[in-house]
Amino acid sequence: MYLDCFDEVKNITKELVKIPSIVKTSGESDVAKWIYDYYMKLDYFKDNTDQVVFQQTINDEITRHNAIALVKGTKGESNKTVILMGHIDTVGVDDFGTNREAAFNPDKLPEVLKEMNVSKDVLEDIESGEYMFGRGSLDMKAGVAGHMYLIKYFSENPEELDGNLIAIAECDEEDNSHGIISALKILKQWKKEHGLEYVAAINADYSTPYHKKDENRYVYFGTIGKLLPSFYVTGKETHVGDSFGGFNPNTLVAEITRKIDLNPELCDEAQGEVTVPPTSLKQTDTKVGYTVQTPLAAYSYYNFFTHSMSPRDVIEKMKEKAEEAFDEVLERMDASYKKYCEMGNHTYMPLPYKKRVYTWEGFYNELLTIHGDKFKLNIGNFATDLNEKNPAMDLRDFSVSVIEEAWKWSVDKSPVAVIYYSSLFSARIEMTGKTPKEKALLDSVKASIDLVQEHSDKPIVVKMFYPYISDSSFMALSDDPHELVALEKNMPSWGTKYNHPIDDVMDINVPVVNIGTYGKDGHKFTERVHMKYTFENVTNMTCNTIKSLLV
């Protein structure tokens, strides 16, 4: 079966793009409400109002919503259920400059871009007429539009499904994933109420060419994992006129960055696919204003992608790099001081600093051993009060504040590096085909690709890990849950500002595939989605995968 869906998916996409839904704005609820209203206008949901919800997110610092719909098939008695998912929030539009309003107008934007000195490639894509431009067109409202079309189609043709179909349009993917974490609660509720058996999740997040000559279209099984290993370094302050009389934490943080940033030794490999190496995302000290005193502390954090490594594996590797960096800084400092003494005819004595590297778990436990429950109670109350007083505080800044409070309890005030995790966990999902559900999804998708390939003028290629962070990570766990203890024990925010919903994820726990939008320049003002492949080919691949699974 091949659906004639191009025009309808195109029109839905255009309407979604017209609604500004920048993350952490009221627009997230606006677009969710539009999707909810779209479903409620369908005859099926007029008769089954309890199978579509406009869900406010849970434990969120702002008000925003998801739109979730369930269609029950009538072909047989199966309770098998496929989950469609896609996010409705977008990144901001500051990159559009004075043309911000045009960012949400796919009809007007191409002409505006022509006046913005864009590249030859962009101009060629405008003239081709093959692309729709606009913020969120590629990432990823076109994918959500395809899912909405399929919900409508199967609501009108439930006799084609021996099983059920759920579509989640979730908010907050671009920040802290409150949307999908909240949607898990609906999935658990419906699983119990309707006796559902979840068999697969299909995301529609975006993909782009790997290089300028890459004409392939991509379908990705599983997804990459992401962690944010972070380093808090204390020093020993001194006047800049006596720079060897102290220990500058910026020096150690810089060396840690040199050891980690873009280091191919830290790439993770599985099934012949390799992650990009870690990347520095922030490096700063805690000093406010200008003085000639060296900083008291500094911190940094790094994006770390995984295919096979667990949170325990990553933090152990980070500790190794921090220890190497500490040794090298101490050696270099002492050598520099010795050379300085020789040049100035001063008496040289070896510098007194020693390597001290902890994980947050180790640092916390040492302080607990020294101070007992008094420390545990204080640090717990501090974190709770901080979150209650500053619910919108950035998760990374929150972690630094908790460590700063713990440092006050340290008896040994010599320089130290503390390694921790300071952002939400995006779980890796590896598809091996070893379980019946994984094999069924692998076979169904590959059969659907074969069918749709006849209608695509470009090769459709399968890969085993979606290469960008996505909400697919909340559909399953490939890591042993016991391995996640290392995540919990090394997150200063755990239990107050952040908890990974391990139990909810394991209650769903389905294999995932990304049959998503295709285009160019995601997160750029020239963002654009290829219309034929996305509106037609992707929707048909998704449709045939659903039908193959629900037979």
C-alpha cells in the first residue's frame, strides 16, 4: 500500500510551523492545543474522547503541554501497540535577526532568505522548490505532521489494524525532556486501563546529509546515548604577583579540556558505528568581577556520546583523564617554578601540591565519613531549599551550587578535582535483534524500506544508532539498571532537581527506530525540510511498518 499523503502532510506541517513554539515559551502549549483540537475534530475521537489528552507536564518549572492520541484497531483482538513520537518545541530564532517573524512563515521566508546573503547551496534549494523553509520545519514538525496524518488515516480505517496506535506530540525535547517524561505516565496509565502491549516506538526526528555529496536518506535503529561529565576544581588563591604561591584552578580545567575535547580515544564504538568524540560545552571559573587574586574554583563540562558505554564506564574514563591532567599540570608547574628560580637567582623548593581527584560519590562519602548524618542532612536540605527557591535554575548551575556547599565541609582545603554528572541522562539504545520485539521491528522496517525505495529517487540507508540526542532515549534502556547507580550516585541534583524515570522507562521498554524528516541545516536560520521524501516517503514507511507489526 502506498498512500497519496503529500498534500495533506504538507498542509499540516505548514500550520504547525506557523505556530511559534520556542522551548520554554507559551508557544509549546499553543501548538499542543492545535494538535489536540485537530484530533478532537475527527469523528473517531468525538466518540472516544478519553483516547486523546491535552497533558500538562509534571514537576515542570513552567506550564506547557503534550498532545497524545490513541486509536484502537478492529481487525482482530490483539493488544499490540505501536508508539509514534515527535517533539513540537523548537530552538529560538535570534539567528534570524530582524527577520524573526518570517521564521514561522514558510511562504514568505524563501524570499526573505534571498536578501540575507545566503550560500549558493541554499539559493539552489530555494529555486528547486523541493524544500519547505521555516523554524521547526525539519526539526521536527514535519515528522509530527506525518504522525497526525496516520492517526487520522487509521481512525478512519481501524479495520486495517490488528492492534493499536498511539501518537505523542511532546514538548521540551530541546531542553530537559519534561514532555516525554510526563508522557510516560499516560503510556503507563493506558497500558493498565486498555491492556496494551507495547511492541515498538517510531520517532520522526530529523536527519541531514553527512557531507555535501551525500545523497542518501537515513533510517536509524536505536539511538545514541548522551552524558554530561563535569569537573569542579578548587585551587589555592594567591596574588598575581606571587603566582607560584597558589594553584590556579583555571590551569587544571584547561588541561582537562585538552585531554578530553575532540579526543578520538574517547569515541565509543558498537556495531561498526562510532560516536563523535567529546566536546567542551563550558569552561569557566566562579570568580565574580575583576581582582588580581587568582580564582578560588573553576568548572567545566563536556558532551559525551555513547553507543556501548555505561555511566560507570564514562565516569571512570573521566577520572583517568583528570588524574593524567593533574599529574601533568603539577609537573609543568614545578618545572616552570624551578626555571623561574634559576632565572631570578631564587632558592628553589618543590611546590607542595599533590594530586587529588574524586568522583562526586567518593567526595560525598568522604565528607559523610568525617561529619556523619549532620553533613548528609545539611546537603540534602540545601539542595531541597535551593530547588524550592529557584525552580527555574539551570540544572548545571544547580549542581555547581551543591558542590560548593559540600566544599565548605571539606577539612582538607588543598586543590581538588571533583567529577560528576550535571545534566539529564539520554540513554543509549542498541538494537541487536536478539529479542522477538527487536527482530520484528528490524524486519518490518526493512520490508517497508524496500517497498518505499521504489518511490524514492535517492537510496534509503539503514544505520544502527540515531546520531543526535532525542526523546527516543526514554523508550528503553540498553544499560543494566544496576549500572545506572553510578549515574545516581554522581549527580548532585539527583533526588531534588532531577530523577531519571528508570521505573517508568522499564515499564514501556520497547525497541525504537527513527523514520524521520530529512533536510538541511537543523538549528540554523536556513533550516529546511525536503518535502517529497518527508511528507510522502517517510509517512509511507511509517505506515507500512505499523501495519507489518500489527498483523
